[in-house]
Amino acid sequence: MSGKGAPELSVADSGDLRVAVVAAQWHQKVMDGLVDGALRAARDLKLPEPPVLRVPGSFELPVAAKVLAARGYDAVVALGVVIRGGTPHFDYVCQGVTQGLTQVGLDTGVPVGFGVLTCDTEEQAVDRAGLAGSREDKGYEAVTAAVATAVALRSAPAAAR
């Protein structure tokens, strides 16, 4: 299972952070689980309820994340799912989304929580979506990771001159 070895994140002093969620619309059942997990994580971390911006698909996540980062959010969480089909489309979308979201974080300095499932089957996606019976909750994990990173960056020492 891919979650093996994951760190136990403890996030303190995050209640004043502004977090936004951008979520794709494809695979509604999986996406509903991811969004629910993200919102549950925000509640558990005592954050203000994040706005959820819905975009058509995972390929549109990077541009939406960049706009949200530019609007002053302390962290942005991107949620999506891409399921392998019979064409190379899966590889192109996964690569574009991953590179795009990475670039958003690097360009803006705003942590981007990566909650994009890249699965071979719908069953694998359901198992990671935080639904009843799922073994993992990647929406919850993406918020926790983004917020933990934002807290860490807030306390990072300034560079010596």
C-alpha cells in the first residue's frame, strides 16, 4: 500500500491560516470523498472553512491553484483523480498536473497539497478517497500536509545578509 511509512503529522498554531481547495469534477463519487476529507481535515485543524473551487478536470487544477495562491491563501489543496485507460492520455494528464502543481508552489511560495489520485482502476481510487470502507483518505492527508508545510515555512529562519 502506498501509504506505508507516511509520517504522523502534528500541526499546531494553524487556526489563522487561510486555505483554499480546488477540486476536479470527474469521478463524482471519488471526488465527493476527497472533498469531504479535505473539509474534515480543515475542521480538525480548526481552520476557517475553506472555499472549494470546482474545475472541469484534473488538468485544470494547476491554473486554478495558481490563481488562488495569488489571491493570498496561505495554502492551496488540489484534489483530482485520473484513472488509467487504454491510451497514453493518462500519462500526459498525470505528468502535466504533477508538473503544473509543483510549479505553482515553486513560483508562488505557497504550499500546494497534492491530493490527485493517479490510479490504474476505479477501485484503487475509491480505496484512497476517504469513503466508508476506504483504506486511505487522501483529501484529508493533502490538507494536513499543505497546512503543516505552511506552518513550517512561517517559522523558517530569515536568510542572513
